[in-house]
Amino acid sequence: MKQLIFLPAEDRTGEDLARLILEELTNLGLDPNFMVGQAYDGCSAMSGQFN
């Protein structure tokens, strides 16, 4: 995975951060409809069948 860009965030509300990210993805020619994500809450969380 490659890093795309760092963006300055003037406002840190969820709504403004989402707007900033979606605008930049559009500027880069990336379709936000194809975004996927996976997150973990720490060492106790695992992905897969046996967790």
C-alpha cells in the first residue's frame, strides 16, 4: 500500500474530515464507491475464522 498525501485539516469534526477525504479522492481520480476498510481495536482482535 502506498501513501497518497497528507492533508491539512482545519476542522476536525467527522463531517469535515469525511468531506476533506472524499474531495481529495475525487481530485486524485479515485472513486470513493470502491473504498473498503478493515480496522482492529488492538491485539485481542483478529481477522479470520478462528479468533
